[in-house]
Amino acid sequence: MSDCIFCKIANGEIDSKLIYEDETVAAFRDLNPQVPEHILIVPKKHVAKITDFTEEDKNLAAHIFVDVVHEIAKKIGVDENGFRLVVNTGEDGGQTVPHLHVHLLGGRKMTWPPG
Ligand code: DGP
């Protein structure tokens, strides 16, 4: 989508340091990190929110959660100690950027419940 900031970052239209990239997925550091390691994982194609994933996106969704999360966790060194994944969805979910993104949060011990 032409005016979507995460589309622009993921597809290289804005010069950003990607921490991970393949044909369908990109990941980069959050502009406003909440923890020492705060990465956003996004599909390159525009999907506004997780409930907009369709049948044809099943491989993409699995790729993100099976392959990409693990690879990034290893890369930033949080795979052994652990990390948290968050997908804020819609207004009540606290989603502020309408392009599906998985927050990978790590580098310190998390508390529960979240606010
Ligand atoms: P959410 O509230 O789940 O929609 O999270 C959106 C996150 O995106 C928030 O933590 C800040 C981050 N963010 C917003 N704009 C930019 C940007 O232009 N670049 C980067 N790297 N992160 C951004």
C-alpha cells in the first residue's frame, strides 16, 4: 500500500537497517523500543491485521512463526533465555500501525500481565 510506512520499510523504499529479510518477510528494530531487543517482523505484502490473513496466507503465517522468529531470536541472542511475541490487533489491542507486525521482545525478564 503506497502510504503505508511498514510497506515502505519492508520493501526498501525507506532506507532502514533490516535485521532480517527474505522474499516475503522483513524485520527491523522498533523506533521506540520497550525492551533491550525490540524487533518488528512484518509480511512484505500489505496485510492490515492478523484477522486479514486468508487461506492463501497460511504458508506465510507459518513461515513467520516457524522459521523467521527462531532465526531472529538466534541472531539477536535471545533464543536460550526466551522472549515474548505480541501481535497487537485493532483499537482495543493497541495496534497503532495498520500493517500486521509481530513484536519480538527480549533482552530482559518480562512481567505478566501486560498493561
Ligand atoms: P503497535 O502499537 O503494535 O501498532 O506497534 C507499532 C510499533 O511501530 C510501535 O512500537 C512503534 C513502531 N513504529 C512506528 N513507526 C515506526 C517507524 O517508522 N519505524 C520503526 N522502525 N518503527 C516504527
